[in-house]
Amino acid sequence: MGKNFIFNNFNSRINLKEKNKLSHYLKKIKKGNGPKFFESFKKNYKYSYNNKFIQKYKKFKNINIIGMGGSSLGAKAIYSFLNKKIKKKVSFLENLNIKKEKKTKKLNIIISKSGNTLETIVNFNTSFDKNDKNIFITENKNNYLKQLANKLKSDVIEHKNFIGGRFAVLSEVGMLPSQLMGLNESKFKKFNSLIIKKGFLDKLIKNVLCIYEYNKQKKFNSVILNYDTDSENLFKWYQQLVSESLGKNSKGIFPIISSMPKDNHSVLQLYLSGFKPNFYTFFIVDEKSSKILNPKFIIDKFNFLKDKKVFDIINSQRIATENIFKYKKIPYRSFYIKKRNEETLGELFCFFTLEVILLSHLLKLNPLDQPEVELVKKETFKILKD
């Protein structure tokens, strides 16, 4: 797989005809004939800003990212996963539950592709302070945010119209905040190197074909058994990516995030012996700096815990659970993350995005739209105008 994580695939048979179909489609993507948003995954992608722009705002220690869904989930996944490397305080204003904040000079990054996202408009309106600096990321259209930015004399960064929100993590939407957090944007760009690796592509294709087969068997629940608290927002990003891209025409996959090992004591019994419409993903990150248990408080009966790190215990629980899943022939795959860095996240963003695009190809779905979501938006505006 990628050099930064170990991937153990689903153990299921695959259809050779469908494998050839995916191989052919991947060749098209490699040549640049797939979805256009993949341009932002490449090293030579041209941003709507330059390094001089980054330097202008790099001094800010407090940053608010105001956006919904794909406008904020990617940056939030990055911030959570790499929080130990980031020296700034970054807050995410998403749901409509704004509390009063302390008056601290901050940089607001307001993101909406359409420029008319209701929650983003409300959150910025209710958190605005005249001493703040503001950057707007939106399409080059005469939308609400563009007009507001002009009124406030704020900088506007173009959100490319061929990049949908949930596919925008490696575009301006995710990389501008990352650079202002002090991270290295170029290290996220792993697409060029991964798309030419036969080993990576073979594992990716088998992974997709197995999920597609489970889907045909009416296994629609993708349960992520997450053993790393700092990766929870990565899977919230993944949840939107899968749900909005594939949840159409009475088809789809339902991503469910399960916090482990806590959920061993609540829903594991169901996973092991309940109904069977699920397939699973084990996910853990090696924590080399994990705390060591204090030997003074280890009772004799538990001497085996002496000199153990907290990570050792978590990983043992993960291995034990995988062993039982294997014994019970419950379908699962696993990710063991060796390093917590930009390259790892770049590899994961590529893997999961390619997974969804290939699944949409097999399911004969358009992964780029979300028509039913638009229905709710229109109905909400209708109610507010009445």
C-alpha cells in the first residue's frame, strides 16, 4: 500500500470481468479523463492564491473556519489528525449552535462553493467582529458571500466550479487552511505517485470489488471500528464522501463510526452475533509517545500490564477483535497507520476518494451531485420567506 500505512484487505472472491472494468476506468483517471476534481489531487495543481498571500495571514494564531459539509470537514480532519504538529488554535463553526466567544482578534475563513449556504451565512453573521480579518472562498459568481466580501473589502479566493465540496480537501478549501496552520501542502499530494503503483491499484480494486459484492448481498452498513480518537473527524469526512456520492436511486452505503475500544462495552455483542448487513473497517494509528502505565498501581494479578503503554493495550484489543471476526468469518479490512503526518493523510484521502469513484462506476451512479439535498435547501428557503 502507501509507505505510511499497512492495509489488510477484505478476504472475499472477486469478479474478473468487474476487475477488468475497474482497471480500464483507472487508466482513464490516470490519463486525466476521469472526474475533473482529481486535478486538485496532483502536485502541479494551480491554486487561486500564492505564497505571498499565505505570508500575509500567517501571523494569526486564532483561526475560525466557517463552512458546512465538504467546506469544513476536510480541514477539520487534517487539524484533528495532525493536532500535535499544529501550534495554532483552530475552531470550526458548523452547526447552528454558536456560543458567545471571547473577543480575540482572529482570522475567519468563510467557505461555501455556492456562496449561498444558509448555515455559513448565519454563523458568520452571528460571530462577526469588526476587528477580525476575513478570507472568503467561493465560486467566481455574484453570490451572497462574494457581495459580502466586497462590502467588507475582504480577500476572495476562487472555489473552482469543477470541484464539489466533498472532493475539495486537496484544493483551496483544505490546503489554504492547512498552510495557515503551518503544515506543508505539497506533502499531502500523493496522487501522482500512488496512481502508478501496481500494488496500490491491485489492493484498491480488490477492496472496491469486495464492497460492491457485499452491496449486492444487501450488506449496506460500513462500520468503521476506529481505535484513534484523533481520526474521528477523518471518518466524518469519509462519511459525507460516501453518503452523498453513493446514496442515490435506492442505492448506497451507510458509513457508521464506532469509537473503539469503548464500544466493546456497548455494541460489540451486536457486531459479533446480531444481524448481518454489515462489513467492517478496523483503523488504528501507532502512537509511539503513548503513556506508560504506572507500576506502583499494578496489582499482582495484573503484573502483565507492567511496562505496557496505553497504545499496547488498545492495539491488543484491536488484534483480539480482529481474531474473533476472522474466526466468525465476519467481513473486515484493516488499516494500521505507521506515521501521523501529511503524507499519510494524503494517501488516505486518495485511497478513499478513488474507492468512492470506482464504486459509483460499478453502481452506475453520478457521484458528483446531491439532488435530494438541494430539495431540502429549497424547502427551507421557502419556509423562511413565507
